[in-house]
Amino acid sequence: MNLFEAIIVAIVEGLTEYLPISSTGHMIITSALLGIEKDEFTKLYEVSIQLGAILAVVVLYWKKFLDFSKWKFYFKLILAVVPAIVLGFFFSDQIDAMLESPTTVAITLLLGGVIFLFIDRFFLRHEIEKEENISNKKAFVIGIWQCLAMIPGVSRSASAIIGGMQQRLTRKLAAEFSFYLAVPTMAAATGYSVFLKDWKGASGAEVRGYELILASTQNTVAFATGNIIAFIVAIMAIKFFIGFLQKHGFVLFGWYRIIAGIILLVLILTGVIRG
């Protein structure tokens, strides 16, 4: 992965991480269209690039995250992130294998798009408008819904938002809680990939993620630049999403997912992208 490719992937990550259209799916499509080789650093980069997106949420909602007197808020996030951490730990290899399947992404983009066309009709009762009124049980259930995002193309944001609305959160609060929940979820995934998971280095020996990042100047520059760009783009995407969601709902995102899924299937069937 060269610097140009890293920048493009970072822009895609920043734009799509908090929109219900699957950042992982779009990065898989982007990598395939650019012909980026799926080496160990590329796989690590596509996970660790989330660091910049995480910081975007913390900066935008700093009053929420830096008010340490509100311990109940942190406890809810811990409860909600437990299902993803447990499943991610036990099924890490299977998840990595699915990440390399554009066909899986295409199918889940289509199915998720259909759901978003009708989601506002599915969940008509929106009784909870403030984060303080989300119970621990509801937070945990939303965390279980979020686990669906381990299937590429589902979208972590989409699954968490659907879970929030199923638990009777308003559209705005469901979206915001999905942002909050992204911080510990993505931090855990990034931390595991960078500091705990074994990757194959250039010599074939197993190395940790941070060693792979520091293995060459090209890798280090790509990692740093990518996270800075993902941070800036994610801030703009979050601000856009909240405003758009309150006015227009999810229908447009549903049609976008359907169109993107169809295009991806066509590319796979015509051999442009290997399925």
C-alpha cells in the first residue's frame, strides 16, 4: 500500500464509519478497485485506521466523554461492548476470512438496504430521547445488535442504530449512542490488532501490529497520515449525518446500499472484482 492508496482508503473510512452503509464493505470495494494487494500491513491498516475515526467522536462529544463524574455513562458503554469483545476474541480468524469476501459485502449491502427502506415503519414508538434514560439492559441489547456488524457489509453503525430504535430510542439518540459505542468497540479492535495480534512480517516471522507499522518509513507515514485524514473526514461526516437523519430518515441510505450492492455484484459477476 502506497501513500496515495492509504489516503483514499482513509477518506473512505472517515466518510463511511458512522454512516449506516458499512465502512468495512466500502474499504474492501475500494481496495479491490484500486488493486491494492491484501498483504499483512493492508489488513492491519484497514482496522487501525479506525483510530482517527474514534478520536473524531471523542472531540465532537468531549463533554460527554470527559465528564468523569458520570460513571453510569461509562458503565453502559462497557456493558454494550462486552458482546463484541467476546465474539471478536473467539471468532477473530473467521471474521478475518469474511473480510476478504466482496460477495458477502454485496449481499449484506442489499439486505441492509431493504431493511432501511422500511425501518421507520418497523419502529414507530420512540420514547427515549436522552442517553441518561437508556437502561443498562437496553445498552446491553444494543451491544448484541452491534455484533451483526462482524459480518462485512452489515455496518456497525447500522446494526447499533437498528438496535437502538428497536429499544425505542429516537432516531437521533440511536445514532448518537452508536457513535458513543463505537469508541470502546473500535478502540478494542484497534488495540488488539496493533498490540496483541500476531502478523507476518517481511521475513515471515510473527510480529505485533506496531512492529509492522514501524517496519518501514512507508508504513509509518501511511498509518499516521491515514489516521489524521480519517479524523478530519469523520468529523464532517458525523455532523452531516445527524442533521440529515433528523430531516430525512434512513430511506436514502437504504437506496444507496441497494444500488451499491447491485453494482458490486455486477463487478463480481463480470470479473472486474474477484468474489
